[in-house]
Amino acid sequence: MFAQERQLRIVELLKERARLSVPELEAALGASPATIRRDLSFLEDAGKALRTHGGALAADHGGGEIPYGRKNRQEAGAKRAIADLAAAMVAKGDSVYVDSGTTAFRVGVKLLSRGGITVFTNSIPLLSEEPAPGCRLIALGGEVRAVSLAMVGHGALAWIRSVRFDVAFIGASGIDAGRGPCTTELGEAGVKSAAIRGARRVVLVADASKWRQSAAIRFAEWRAFDDVITDYRPNPHDLANLARHGVRIHNPRK
């Protein structure tokens, strides 16, 4: 593959994934680490990518949060598979909290197709979905964050602190395998933490890409979770750490 072809392919991959590591680009392009780094330097100089330690971001990432619509298109197959496993954890009559975020959204859509449950959410996109007969959909109040389409702030917290959930499905912007899941903004961290405290069973739902990135604010320790549903395969050390905190890992079939 010629240099220009590789560089065009890198730009295409970053449009699909927004963030890629050098090893991921090596595997995708069949090129050496040195070649990939030269390509990334060229693309950064051309304004088509942002280099990071060990990889690159899409040029429009800007060091901030990726818009909701774009995130919702990424890893769509994995998110649907995660949603199938998540829905199987909910029994008829349960009250369920579904977090904001695109993986949690897929879980919520799956749950809304069933009757006999009550779904609480701070996700604006999920509120636009039509629940099946016998399924109740309840919105948490609050201020809307435009980038994530999540309701946060005092209104959301007041609501969520007054409700108890049988199951809470929580999303994350990034995951530190040693320390726990993270998010990018204090308001969302507060809502996630409150939902976790109000739930009998807490389930983290996150596709594999979240394990390859970090975010600024850790909103809970691993001991706060009962289950993690992900298409990521943690290494033996991370599996042992999760087991030590009583967390069960569930991997959807591919």
C-alpha cells in the first residue's frame, strides 16, 4: 500500500472510530509502527488527525467529547449484542434505570419493546422511543447537556434520589481497568452515582472501545457494580481484579 493510500485509510478509520491506537492501525494496515507514526505526523501537519500518546484522534475531536449522533453510529453491532444480554437480566415487574449514552440507549430500546416493566431514564433520545403496551417510560427532569443529550443537574438528582430501582444500567465514557469507569462531566457523574446508590443490582454496559480510552472523572469504584456486559475481553490480571471486587463479566456472542 502506498503512503497516500495508507493515510487516506487512516482518515477513514478515524471517521468511523474517532480514536485509534498505533497497534490497531498496524493491524488494520499491515504497516510497521514507525510507518504508522510517520503517517500520523503527516496527517497532523495536514490538519487531518490529532496525534496522542500511542495513537491518534479524528481531527474534529478537538480534545473534547464526541457528539451523541456520531457515537451512536460507532460499534453499533456490539451495542445491540450487549443490549440483548442486558435485557435478559430484567424480570417482569422490575423498575429499571437506563443511563444516558449510546450503549445504554440500545439497552433501553430493547427494554421498551417488552411489557410489564417501568423504565426511568435521563436519556433524551430514549424518551423519543415508543414503549410497548404495558411498559412505562418515565423521564427524569433536569438540564439537557447538548453534546450527550443527557438530563443532569439538581432536577435530575432530586428525581433519582427519590426512586429505587431493581436494576440500573450505567454507561461510561472510558474505563480504567484497575480503578473503575469514568465520565467527562461532573453533572453526569453525579447522576450516575445517584442511580448506582439507588439500585439493587448495578450493571455497567460498555463496548470494547471504552476500555481503550480514559475520561477525567471516575464516578464509581468497581465494588459498586454487580455485573459488566462488554464485548471486550479483559486480560487475566484485570479479570482477577474485577472478581476480587465481586464483579461478574458477561461477553455477548459474536
